[in-house]
Amino acid sequence: MIYVNWYHHNMPKIFGILSYIINPLFIYMVVTKSRSQMGNYRYLLIGFAVFDMVYSTAELLTPIAVLNSGYGFVTFITEGPFFENLDYGLHGISSRCCFVSMSYAVLIIHFVYRYLIFPHHVDKMLKPLGIIVMFLFLIAHGAFWTWICEDCLAPNEEIRDIIRPAFLEVHHVDSDHISLLTGQYRNASDYVVYKSWIGITALTLFSMYCMTVYFVLGYKIMRKMNESCNMTNRSVNLNRQLFKALVAQTCIPMFASFLPTIIAWYAPIFLINLTWWNNYVCNIALSAFPLIDPIVVIYFIPNYKNILLVWCKLRKPKVVTITTTSMITAPTTH
């Protein structure tokens, strides 16, 4: 095990445990409290929550840290079942990193769903063919990220020689025995430099494509909501709440994944050492994503938020009085 600091060692574990608590509660609320309101969209919300728990599992199995080494950076495993095996460790760290890309894919699927609601073509997404397409899209995102990591950022002997002094100085371990991914922009052979630039450029363009899809579809969804005149006020309000939640969900990977990774990738080009940023902020923010994600949805959907406040004894359950011919009053909790 490589111990970086208290926050790096413990906060991802705390976030992971809380993710295993919050996401099942969120699934319970979606399944039992919103069937008529959410329609088939609840299936995507459940899928999102399941993905968040798988994401947390990957975080706990493959904890990573980052070290700057001159004109390069190193992302390495600090502990876990893949720590002592270099081959399995390389696949483990690449698979761990690909969850960033897969989280982008899940958000794109949600944006597409919200967009297709207004032309009423959304049912096609939840047919068997649509589910297969969404699953393949998710896997393709993860596979591309993994392939780039293993093909362009995997270390060779030259890279290990370059980063060895930094590892010995900071962590007092030999980099030859650590599973890692690395990018080296200068002070290395042309092969290593070109391969690093190709890998980081590919990952950057891929991330920017995802952000562009969010903005384009988000703009189109807002226009369609404003132009829609054949929906009830209740449906319009619900769609606005869901869209606000989706926008907030998009901000999470943007500020917890996209911007931190961009900074971590490109700071070494200018000899800016951001090891502290990566280990105190970036990695911890990445591990918080599966926990914050369902909380955002609960916050923006009043029905879910009221249920949670009632459970926490912060709000009394509403009592709705229903008057019938026999004057029976039925209390119901929302």
C-alpha cells in the first residue's frame, strides 16, 4: 500500500459507503413513490443509481493517486486487490479510469431521453433494441477510454526510469513494482512523447465531444419545453424539474471529472506541479460523484425531497383529506 494522506485514504471509502446507502434509498423512492409521475423515465433513474454503485465499487477496488514528475504525470494504484500484480493492475487502473467516460455516456443517454420526450419517440429507447443500443453505447465509451489508456499511456522501461526518482523521493517506493498510467510531454524519446500526446489529445477531444452534446441537447430541450403547448401544466412542471436535475447532474462530472482531469493532464506541460491538487481535490471529487448524483435528483424533485425530509423527521407528513359521500377522511403520506 502507498499512503498519500488521510483525506486521500479515507474520504473515497466514506463516499463509497454513503453511496451504497443513498442510491438504494433513491431506487426505493423511484420504484414506490413515482410510478404515475415519472412513467418509464424511472427505469433510467434506476439504471443511473445502479451505475453509481458500480462506480463506487470500482473506486474502492482500485484507489488511485497522481504524481507529477517534471514534464509528465503518473496515475497509479495505491492499494487494493490489483496493487501487487502489474498486469492485472494495468487493466484495473484503465478500467477504473474508464468510468469517467462511462459517466459521460450515461448523461448523454439521459439528455437524449429528455429530448425525445417532446416528439413522443421516447418509447423506442425502452424497447429491446433501444436498450441494447444504449448498453452498447455505454460499453463503447468505456472501451474507447480503456483502449487509449492501455495503448498510449501504459509505461515502458524508459518511462519507469524517468519517474523512478520522483517515486523514491515522494513515496519511497520503486516505480518498477507499481501499476500506473503516465504521460510524458518532454525529456523523453520521440516515441514516448508522441504516444503521450496522442493519448491525451484523444481523451481531451473525447471529453469535449461529450460536453458539446450536453450543451447542444440542453439548448434544444429548453426550446422544446418553451414551445410545447399540448402538455398539461403538471407535465410541464415535472419536465422542468427533471431538466433542472439533469443540468445539475451534468455540472457534477463537469466540475468533478472534466475540469480536474484537464488540469491534471496539461499542467505538467508548463512545469506546474499539482500533485497536491490531484490528491486532495481531484481524486476525492471523482469518488464523490456517485454519492452527489442521486442527492441532486432528490433535491430537485419535490416529491422525493419531501419524502426524505419526512424520513429524517425534518418535516411532518402531509395529510390529504378526501371527502366522499360517506364523509370518510383518509390520511396519506407523500
